[in-house]
Amino acid sequence: MSVKFTTPKGTHDILPEQHKYVTLIKKIVRHRCRQHGMRRISTPIFEDVDVFARTVGADSDIISKEMYVFDDKKGRTFALRPENTAGVMRSYLEHGMGSLPQPVSFYYFEPFFRYDKPQKGRYRQFHQYGVEIIGESDPALDAQCIKLMDVINHDLRIHEGLSLQINTIGCPKCRPEYIEQLKNYYFGKDRSMCSDCIARQHTNPLRLLDCKQEDCHILASLAPRMSTYLCEECKTYHATLKEYLDELGLQYTENEFLVRGLDYYTKTVFEYWDEKTGAQNAIGGGGRYDGLAEILGSSVHVPAVGFAAGVERMIERIKEQNVYVPDKDKVHVFVAQLGPEAKKKSLSLLYQLRDRGIKATGALGKASMKSQLRLADKFEADYCLILGQMEVLENTIILRDMKAGKQEIIPFAKTIDKLVKLIGEEELDYYHFFEPNA
Ligand code: AMP
């Protein structure tokens, strides 16, 4: 079949057979975050462009090259969100969450948009789950973020072959002096630098340290190190963080070239890398961003820490590593019917089955019995219920075990009890919620 419309470049449909991966990740994330006392937040997909432009840093790649920006009918400029930290902090400030018990801990699972060059693991619409802990500064909170991501990777069985990289990029007290030294070091070396790095000297000097170009990499390896310039507070903070990581049994690589692309980070930065491909294919990363609230106009200092992880890259790992992924979509029962009376009866039977937690479907079109049975096979239903004119008259139904290829005639009234016994109470699909005092 020729198609006129396809998904825009760099985006993809999540087809039903792919959703089991998303569901698994979502469930594990929700479960672990709830255990940590975190609550879910969703902010709009688009925001005032300045929420990102001011905070992420106008010279970062995300803002200068990758943001989808548009004007609405009244000429206001918005951007599709490229990340979530700025939006969550905007929400925290807008709703006066500073008056709640601190820190306020959020988690999210949402789509994001970056006008990146699409390639494996890099898309224009992608999904991240992430965590933001806002309102307190303590290395124990940073350690908890780092550990939470590790725990989720373990739960998903994708932790093998990931390495934790950590660094500190100082604070407004000590970083300016380091940046000056970095600029001095790079001064006059334009001929050995890529064009991006030549610009970065003036716009985002820290990013000189993580350029992937070979010559730039060599230059960076000889550049002054942040660790030499850290103030006492940042030094102690980082040392304590490492003690906490040791306490939590986390192995890490100290990587002084890890800076992350965004302006708003202070002190801790971290990423989980694929050991084979390194920074190219990070599963996720984050850090502390104590200065973000003030950039967004807050008159109060609001320290915070968080991380984001890429769902598509996690799914890729789940597939590569052949992790078992439960699939709850398979139906238990297929109902086949023939004749107007049987069709009527099967329609209400389908609802009785579903009300009892049995996943049931049927061919309610005009197909012949033979093609309905073929469909039951294709749906890989465990059981098939067959209702013809004769069965309607006799108040019976045929129950066919599709795997065993055997069938029996049973009284219609016994259908549900019989199926529940065969399927097993624990396999039934219910949504339970209990009202207090009900
Ligand atoms: P970042 O905050 O930019 O480091 O993003 C956090 C994580 O999101 C990355 O480690 C990736 O796993 C994922 N990610 C970032 N950009 C993309 C993209 N364009 N396509 C798919 N995943 C992405």
C-alpha cells in the first residue's frame, strides 16, 4: 500500500507491540519514585521560549541549534520543551511550592523535542523520565538521585555495561576564576581547535572540555583542571558525595571532562555511560542546579538536584540484552458466533467476561465461522468460545482450548466460572481501587 503521509523525520510511532517496553519502564519508574516519596508532575509541552533560553544557556547546543521555536497567533514566542528541569522549576515557583515542606520531590515521564540530526538513539521527539528534588542542598540528595537511577537500571536489568561518571563543576564562587584560566589556556590555539570550540571559548568555555574532536580532545587533556580551583565548600561537598556513593555501594569514575551541556549546573554533575560508546550514548545524566530559580526570577535562593534518562535508549538496551518483558496485551478468550441471536448473546457475554477480569475479544463483523476461528488463532487467544444457533437454543456454549486443540460443550451459565478456573485468578486483569470506609 502506498502512503501519502509518514511520521516527520526523527519521530516515530510507538506501535502496540512496542508499548510493552514503555509500560515496563513507566511502571518501574513510578514504583521506585513513589517509594522515595516523589510525586508525579506534568508541565505543558510548550512554554515561553525564555523559560529555556534563559536557563539552559543561550549558547548551549540545545538553544542555539536544537530548539523548536514558534510564534502563536498573537505573536508570543514559545518553544517545544527540549528538557524538563526549567519547566518543573518554573512550576515550583509559580505555585509557591517554597511554602511546602522542603525538599519537594517530583518525578516525570514525558515527551521532549530537539531538532537534532536524527540517528540511532537520537530523535526529534523522544521520551525521558526524570526526577527533580527542589528546596534543599545536601550531597545526600545528590547521592540519592544517582542511586535511584542505578536502582531503576537494575530493576530493568540493563545495568551491565554502564559506567557512572561523576564530576563537580564548582559554584559561582570558584568557577569564574577557573573559566578565566581555561580561556587563558585556549587563547591563541585556534588553529588546533574545531570551529565549534573556537566559538565556545567565548560562549560556553566549559564545553571545550568535552568536545569529541580528536585535536580538541588532546588540547582538553592538557587544560587546567577544575579540581585545582574548587573552593573549600565545593571540595567538601564533593568529598562527602563520594563518601555517600561508597556507602551506597556505587562504583564511579571521576571524570574531570564531564561538564554537561547546560549552563545551570553547579557542583555535582553525573552521567551513566555505555562502557563501549561512552558519552555518545549516555543513558541519562543530571546534577545540581542551585542557581536555576534565580535565573527564572526568584528572589529566593532555591537549591535543587535532578536527572533525566532517555527512554528510547533504555528500550534499545532492553532489546539488545534480551530482557524478559511482560506482555499483558494478549487476550485470554476469543468469542466466535454465528447467527443474529448468537451475536446478540455474545455481545453481552463479552462484557460479562471483561467484568470478571477476563481479557476477551471477538469478531463482531460478518465473518464465517472458519475465518473467525482463524482469527482466534492469530490473536493467540488461549481459549475460544463458540456460540452458534444450536448452542443458543440449548443454552450451551462450546469451549475450545486452542493450545490443546480440544473442545467441550458446557452449560452457558457455567462459562465464566469455568474460564476463571482455567485462566487462574492471579492472571485476571482488574483495576482495583479501594475507597476508604466504603
Ligand atoms: P540530557 O539531559 O541532554 O543529557 O538528556 C538526558 C538523556 O536523554 C540522555 O542521556 C539520553 O539518554 C536522552 N536523550 C537526550 N537527547 C535525546 C535525543 N535527541 N533522542 C533520544 N534520546 C535523547
